[in-house]
Amino acid sequence: MLLAPILANAGVLYDVAVRSVDQSNLALVPPSTPAPTPIVSRYFVEDGQVRVGGANAETVYLFKDRTITVIDNTSRSAHVLRHATLSQVAAHYSDAVRQLEDAAANAPPEDRAEAQRKAADMKLVSERLRQAVTRQYRVTIRFESVDGHTCRIWEERENEAKRLELCVAAAATLPGGSEILKGLKTLSQFRQGSKLALGVDFGLSEWWPDFAGLGGVPLLIREFKFDTVISEVTLTAIRDGAPSASLLDVPEGYPVQDGPEYTQWYPR
């Protein structure tokens, strides 16, 4: 009896396309004007580890073990960015605040005011990292289809203004849907994680607890400003069972260096 081959170390591939809409002078744009070309990135997810960047990408980001590895295929090198999660960045700022406050307390009288100002500025940044953003989610009766998958529209509001529409599909209806959710949860641990995961910026605060309440994978995200769409993000070309090979490793022969600190460097 012939047995089907077992795929070992297999993950999920999908594309994230971000299409911006120029709202600078919308009334004067003729209907024949072509739509902006989307920026498409290939994603690979396996066991909660995430690769952003396809085989021909100049720069690839690996997210695993609470670190970001940036692979530069042009220079054939890699940098490992540690202390990159939200909790690690927050701890870094708390440490910096304590050091500056100690320095201010022990500074000579003529330098104390400036040292106190620096400590106060750093404390504001530290507190901003911990500041929660109040968001309201509302499920609608609207359904759409993205790449052949049916999804339901949710609306997200901040300060009573509509900011997002998210078309959410149940993970069970997507190939590798639960794996995609694991990857999104991994990305949400990092500063700017929502930008990398969904193409929209949720600010500095953690967004996974809110996002988890949607109960599925957003296949389409529309971002609004003044009740008008300014960008549209789609998750397409989802393919389960893709062999990982070395997709989550630094290519052989690439020297690996530490740093710079993530607080001084941003993926996008």
C-alpha cells in the first residue's frame, strides 16, 4: 500500500498587499487615473515563527525567540536586534528613567535642572509606551470575499471616529488559518508589530488582546481618515503545507552581527 508523503517542517505562505489611496486632492483626480500599485510582501509562518520577505527580497525580517533578525541580501549579511519586544523596550525605558533620575539627584546644583529635564522627558516616553488606547469593535452584517474566502466586516473606532474596517474569516475556513493566527500573535509582541502584521499602525501599545476578540484572521483591512479610505490591505495567496527548508534561518555564509539597539532602529 502506498502512503502519502508526510510533510515535515511545513508552514504557511501568504502575501500581504498594501495599497495606499492619495487623499490630498481627491476631488480633482479624474476617474481614469490608475489606482496606486500595491506594495506586496511574502510572509511565511511556522510554529509561531515569522519570515517577512520572499526569495528575491533585498531585505528579509525573521521574528523568533523574541528577537528580530534582519537579513540584507544585498550586502549578504545579517543583524540580530535584541530587546525588540514591547515589554523589553518598556523595560529599557524604565531602566533609563531610573538612571537619569539617579544622575539628576547626584548632579551638581548648576547641572541639576538640565538633568531633571532629561529624566522628565524620558519618563514621558516610558509612560507613553504603557498608555492603553481605547478601541471599540463592532461586528456588522456585511460580508465580502477576498481571494475566494468569505469574511465578515468588523468596524474599529477610536475616540468615536471610525478608523478601520476588518474583514474577518474564521481561522478554520482558511488553509493554515490557526498557524497564521500564531504568527500574528508573535508579531504583536514587537513594537510596530501591527504595521508588520496587518499593514496598519496601532501605535505603541499592545494590540493582540483587542485583535484576539475578532475570532479570526483579517483578510482585508481598510484604514479610514475623516470617513474616507486612505489605505487597503489584503491577505491573499494563502498556501498551507509549504516546506520551510531554511526559510527561518540566516543563509549560510552570511556574517551575523548584533544590533543596533531596536530602540534606535525600525523595520519600516
